[in-house]
Amino acid sequence: MKTNQSKKLYKKGLKHLVGAVNSPVRAFSSVGGNPIFMESAHKSRIQDVDHNTYVDYVLSYGPMILGHGNKKVIKAVKTAVDKGFSFGASTAGEIELAKIVCDAFPEMDKVRFVNSGTEAVLSAIRLARAFTEKDEIIKFSGCYHGHSDALLVAAGSGLATLSMPGSKGVPKDAVKNTLIAKYNDLESVAQHLEESDNVAAIIIEPVAGNMGTVVPSKAFIKGLNKLARKYQVLIIADEVMAGFRSHFGGAYELLGLHADIICLGKVIGGGMPVGAYGAREEIMQMVAPLGGMYQAGTLSGNPIAMAAGIATLSELKKANPYEGFNETAAQIENMLLKAAKKHHVKVTVNRFGSMINAFFTEQTVVDFETAQSSNVKEFATFFWELLRQGVSIPPAQFEAWFLSTTLTKKDLKQTALAIDKAMEKVSEM
Ligand code: PMP
């Protein structure tokens, strides 16, 4: 595996970019070594600047669910580009994407587009506070909801990768209304609700992806619904990552969670910067210009981004890949477990829809604490050997791997061989 060009770019990048990156996980901090610079991608494969190609399970951290360079999406984007980049006025595309999204989420009468998942969630929190006239938020340890001040506590992968409990520069006052509970632990939620009558909402990744893939138990979801009803708090389903990954809608719906406000991102922009939050009519009535909760954006609903989102979701609906995703994820789980057994490596595999993870631990992973029992050194060895074998997964133990509709039998065969070799390397540590 050649890395000369990546090394050169990394060195060059360090001069004017912080850590040569624009998002920390790309710096490979937890796996060590020189970050790989990418150049192009086609369908299931991505190519770096040294012309190594990899089967891509990063998929831009989720958005590229149709694989790279989908022809229909490219055509839609090119058509939009020809018409103009941004107008600062409403366009038909926004209405079209809003309909597709609202149709996919029964709890959403109206939606507001923003430019990232971070914006979607911080706006949703403001909305929950506006609607309930309460201040506190219950958040789960290990769930990431973007990098806004109030949510950068116990926030999963990015911080865990850098061994940071939270972020410097966040005032104590900004997090004083953020109460932390344990994922899959109802009692920890109930306790906060018992102790405070100032809780506006419980925010949750219905399937967590930012401590690695962690699936909630049925009892936990049922209990959350009950608690939310009993204490009259809203549930915010942060579907930025999980949305459209297990069916054409939200994971919360499959799990039976009663979501009041839903946050989206990633897939709905098909690789362009789009986020969204939506809810039933009575809640969305609070948002300006209809109501007194202010939220705005110069580039929100950008016509090119809307075109990418419309084309991505339309193609996704047609392809209906979800049964296939489950089968492929099960296949990859088998590859992981088989190779781990053969080479005597301790591994736990979690998956949901098109999200999957191998944790290097023998513990069942149900929350951030159990996720953190993983051996990150073993993960780093596994990660690098996979890369050498032409398979790219996120460079962090606590990030979900994603599937796209373009994965082929050949890709899976290569993945199986790579996993076997990588587990062998781990066993030699
Ligand atoms: N919520 C969740 C569940 C996420 O996974 C992410 C990003 N990984 C965000 C919010 C923030 O999204 P963005 O990076 O687009 O700001």
C-alpha cells in the first residue's frame, strides 16, 4: 500500500489546516499513522491520492447510501447547478424534498431544512424548549448530537477517540441544563424525571452509531415512551445517522419509539450539506415565521443540495434495498465472528439495518461504558490491516460502518479475506 502522496499532503495540510483536517476523526488520532487523503470514488469503491482503492464502508459517515457517483443524483445536481447556486429565496425543490421527508415520517407534518446535523439538533432542542417552556434536556452518554455547546457532554466517538470528556470552551452555564442518562438504562432516565420538573425533552439516537452501533432493548424503548407520557416531556429522535438506514424512514419507528421531534441529516442530502428537523403541526407552529422560536439560515434549503436530496431519496425508495442490507450486514457479521473465532480474538458484533460494528471486547455492548471496554489497540491493528487489504472502515472503534446499495459479491469476497487477514494480525499482537 503506497502512502507517499497522502504523507505529502498531510505535511502540506498541517501548515494552514488544524491537524490537516476539517473534522477531527479524519486525523486518524486513535489508530495512529498518517491519515489517508482521498481523491475520487465510484459506486462501492473509493480511491486515495496514491491510487489505492478500497471497498468503502465509511461512505462519508453515512450519506452515500447509494454508493458514490450515482448517475441520477449527478444529473440532478448538474441540472440544478446550471440554474444557479443559491438565491436567498424559496424554490420548488424545497417543497418537493419536504414532501418526500414528511411522507416518510408519519409524526412529521412540517419540516425545516438546515445545513448540517448539528444545526438540526440544536434547533430541535430550542424548539422543544419553546414548546414546553422548560429548559432541561436528558441526553444519553455516548450519543453524539453535533457540536453545539449544550450537547458536547459525554458525546461519544469524536471525543472518546481523543480521550476528551467534553470540550474546552463550553461554558458551565451552557451545559447546566443537560442531564446525562445511561443508554438502555431506564432507571437513569426515571431518576432525572423524578428529581426535576423542568425537563423539556429526552434526546436519543434511536439506534446509536456514535459509540459504535448500539441497539436499544424493547423494554427500554417501551419504558421511555411511558416516562415521556407520564412526565409530559418530548422525545427528540436524532435520526441524523440512522434515518433511512434501516427502512425508508426512521429507525425509531421500527423500534416503536414515540418521537415528537425528529432530526435528520446525512442521507437526506445524498452527500451535500443538508440537515432537517420536523414535528407535528402544533410543535412546528412555534417556528418563525409562524411562531416565536427563531431559527434561520442563508444557505438553508440550497437548491443544489435539495436536488441531491430529492434524487437520492427517490432512487433509494425505488431501490428499496433494506432486506438486502439486513442480509449483507448478517453476512459481514458472520465474517467477523468466524474470523475472530479462527484467530482467537474476542469480538462483539452489533448491527441494525445498514449499520454494523465489531467491538474488540467480549462484553455485550449495550451502552457507552460497555463499548469502552473495547481494546482500541486491537481495533487500530485491525483497521490498518483492513486498509492494506483494500477495505476502508472509519478510523475509530466507536464509529458505525455503513453499507451502500452498490456493494457487490466481489466486494464482499474481498471484505471476507481482508477481515480474516486483519483478525490474524490482531491475534499476533
Ligand atoms: N447527530 C448524529 C446522530 C450524528 O451522527 C451526527 C454526525 N455524525 C450529528 C448529529 C451531527 O451532524 P453533522 O456532522 O452533520 O453536524
